[in-house]
Amino acid sequence: MENVTILFAFTAGILSFLSPCIFPLIPAYVSSLTGSTIGKDRIDVSKQILFSRSISFILGFSLIFVIMGASASALGQFFANHREIVQKLSGLIIIIFGLQMAGVLNIRFLMMEKRMEVKQAKEKNILRSFLLGMSFAAGWTPCVGLALSSILLLAGASSTVYSGMFLLFVYSLGLGIPFLLISLVITYSLRVIKKVNSSLGLLSKISGWILVVMGLLLYTGQLQKLSTWLNSFGYFAF
């Protein structure tokens, strides 16, 4: 697996977290996970409960993504004899996804969505948080789904099932780490949510153009050359 795709997967996870579909809802997710209430200035909840249930939530959606990565990579093995065609097709699709996120295209089919409803429940525990994380992954929203689909395409083009699974694991880290950090921050103040919200439109466009660049690299075959060049400097790669 190329170290460039690993870096891209982690970056895509972070940008997915900062998407208009996810970031504004973080207080609601935290409230649902912990059973706490959202005040004017912060969320009042035990840091221990927040940490344990957030970790369980992250493990839940990570499991689903890793399974997706295994399936995508297995499909990639099926097309191993047509690798160049698969890479070019994947590159074109990623470019389309990127242009959609950047606002250049407006394809209604790509904007179909399944939203996860965040509801309060009587019983709050780690198992429920894990299941909520799995539901979060299964009920993915469209603007994040484009980035996720791009990572799945890269996983499908990877050389082994393990590589595809690892790529989705890295994507999950990119999404999960900032989720955990922001969850802890909003127990002190909700101001960070309000400040970042004003920049979400710009971040969505940045995410889109990053996908376009990645798609172009994959389509032209420059992705592997770039990775080989980076490896010459001793960077970590699979």
C-alpha cells in the first residue's frame, strides 16, 4: 500500500469529521452517548463516562469501515487482471465526487441521503455506544459518503485484503481522533463548535479539490510514482 494513500485516507477522515453533515451535530452525538444535556456554554458530563463511551462509539463505526475495506479490497482482487482499467475508472469517479463536494457539479443522485437520528434513550452504556457507532457508519450522510466512497475505491485498487482493511482503519482514525478531542473540548465550552461552523463551507470545497487531485493522480498513474519517490527518502510504506 502506498504511503500517499495512507496519508490521504487519514486526511479524508479529518475532513469528513469537519463536514457540514457531522461537525455541527457533535454536541447532539455526545449528549446521546452520555445522556447529558446541552447547556448554553458547555455540556456537563463526567469525563470518564464521555471518554469510555466515545471510544466505544469510535470502535463501532471503525468496525463497519474496516469490513467495508475488506470487501472493497476483495473486489479489487477480482479485477486484478484489469488493474489499469480499474484504476482509471476509480480515478474518474473520485474526480466526480470531488467536483460534487467542491460545488462545481450538482448531481442529485449523489446527494441522496440516509441520516442517523440521534435520540435520547433510557439506558446509556458502552454496548449501546458501540451499536450507535455502527449505526452511524451504516447511516452515512451524502457529503461524507463521497469521501468514504473515494477511500473504498482506493481500497478496492489495493494489492491485498489486509491493505484495504488497513486503509479504512486509517480513515477511521482520521475521523475518530478529532471526534474524541472535540467531545472533550465541548465539556468546557461550545464556542469552538460555533467558530468552526462558520468555515464549514470552505472546508467542504477544500475536501472536494483534494479528492480531485487524488483522482487525477490515480487516473494518470502518478500516484504510484509519487509514492516511490517519497520512499526514496525513507518514509514509511507498506
